[in-house]
Amino acid sequence: MVSILLFILETLITTVTAQQLCVPYTSSFTFTSGYPAIWTTPTSDVFNTQEFQQVNSSIDWSKVPNIKPHTLVNGVVDKTGYSASDPDCWWSYNQCTSPKAPGLQPDVVLCPEPGTLGLTYDDGPNCSHTVFYDFLKEKNQKATMFFIGSNVAAFPYEAKRALTDGHQVCVHTWSHQPMTTLTNDEALAELYYSRKTIKYVMGVTPLYWRPPFGDVDDRIRAIAQQLNLATIIWNLDSNDWNMVPAGIEQPAQIDDIFQGLVDLGKNGTFANSGAIVLQHELNNGTMSKAIEWYPKIKSAYKHVVPIASCMNVTRPYAESNYTYPSFAEYISKNSSSTLKASYISLIFGVIAIFIAQLFSISIF
Ligand SMILES: [Zn+2]
């Protein structure tokens, strides 16, 4: 009985501590110069710096298709007047992922391993993600995190935890704009400064990025590719980003979508190749849904892994001293750790029952 009370007390303390951690730490990282203002599209303030001009001149602009930036209408990219033949492989128009301009790599849209789900969370790091990251750690589950540069600058210690916990960190731009609406300089700066922030805070240079809203075309792909950033999209969308209060869908509607993802994992849809699911670290609602549905998702798919592992990419960063587990390594480590954890739980369970019987204490 005492142990139960202690457990409840410990849980309460952990919850309170987790909430307190949401107050950003005072860090030694500074973003006062050499970076765009947090959460704003980069402007001439950075374009005129020597650093950015060097980055700009390192790009072979003859390889970047001359596509006019799109415009926003009521916050959404305007598709009016765009050719139905989709000459620019514009994802927002047609979900195109096979570039039409020469020399561009196709987007990554799925995990090649059959029955395997690539787990991705966008828009972090989140100030209040401690409970969520603790959950993933407890489950020995790694994921691919697409970090917004401005969030990394605002929450550097939260960002560092992702790398420490073994998640794969990728670029998700500086200020989360629809990239096809930006000028070449703006798009280049969005990618360059978010990558620079990740390197400054975490010490790694990601080789992968994801466009916010999936909004990419051959012009943006060409700029990203010259920064050694390959494009990752998805083929399953949880729609969690659109849940109230941030969005307009009710939690029950999001539950239906998650149930659909579970069904797809079980019904043979991915018998020959896997999937990549889009989820978000956006707010407590999306993180809670991720925790709630994880057990069913995990049991519906053969393997649930980060993208680097399902693609057998052992070097997801430019730094050669950082290696990531291959698919076989990830699966074997994950399975054995899970097995080990199960045995430990079993042993402790048996001991607890034995002690309870010894002292005739009811543990229920
Ligand atoms: Zn996003």
C-alpha cells in the first residue's frame, strides 16, 4: 500500500516537473547575430551579409529552374492558372514526387522495407515535449524529427535531447513558410539558417529536410539538393495537425484516421513496401494522440522505425563520425532491448508477488 502511495506521489512530482520544464532554459546559445529573427522569413538583413552572399554564390543557379514563386490567398497557396500538366512537379498541386527538371533526385515517400512504418514527427522541438520524449524512450522507439530552425533557437536544450535519445534530426526550414511562395534568396536562407542552427546547437549537419505543408517544386528541390538536403515527404497523413484547438477537426475524427492507419498496417496494403506517416510534435494534443495510438500502430506494422534506418542510411548527417543503425541493426537492437525489458519486468513481477505473499499484503 505504501509503495502504491509512493508511486502516486512520484508520478505527481514527475508531472509537475515536466510542466515546469516548459519554461525555456537559460542557455549559452546566442542568436543575436548571424541568424534571421526568430519566426520571420529571412530578409535583406541576412541577404546583405558576407556569409549569406558566400552561400548564395556557392549555388549553381543555372541548375535551378526559373519558376515564378506562387502566391498565397487567405494563407493557402494559390493554384489558379497553373498548368494541369504540372510542369514543375509541384507537390501541392498534384502530390508529384518525381521531379521533371533534369538532375533532381526523387523525393523519399515511403520506407522500402515491406510492412514497415517510418515514424516522423514535424514542427519540434516543442517546449513541453518532455513527457512525449520520455514515452518514446521508455518504449525504446526512435523516430525522425523534422525540426523548425526557430524552435531549435528558442528551445536548444529540448532540441539536444532528440539527438541524445537517438532520434534522427532533419531540417524543417527556419520559419515554416510554404516554400514555393518564397524567392530564391528566401528559400535558400530558410534552409541554410535552419541547418546552421541545428549544427550550432547539436553539432550535426542533417542531409534530409521536409517542406512545410509538403509545398515543394523543382525550383525548391534544386536549391535544397545543392545544399545536400534530400527531400522527404510521406504517404500516410494522420491529420493530427488539424485537430482542435489548433485546427478544426474533433479528436474523434483524428481517432478515425489513426484507426485507418492501423487497418492499413494489418490488411496487406504494405506487403511489398512500407510507409512513412506524418505526425506532429506541434502541441500537447498531437503528442497525446501519438502516445495514445502508439501501441496499436506498433502492433499493426511489422516494424516501426526512423527513416534513416528503414532506408539503410547509416550516415544521416554530413559528419562522418556519427553513424546511425542500419535497418538490420535497428531491428535487432530494438527487439533484443524489448525482450530484455520484458524479462526484467517479469522478474520484478515475480519478486513483487513473492514478497506480497510473504507479508500477506494485498497489492491490488
Ligand atoms: Zn510542419
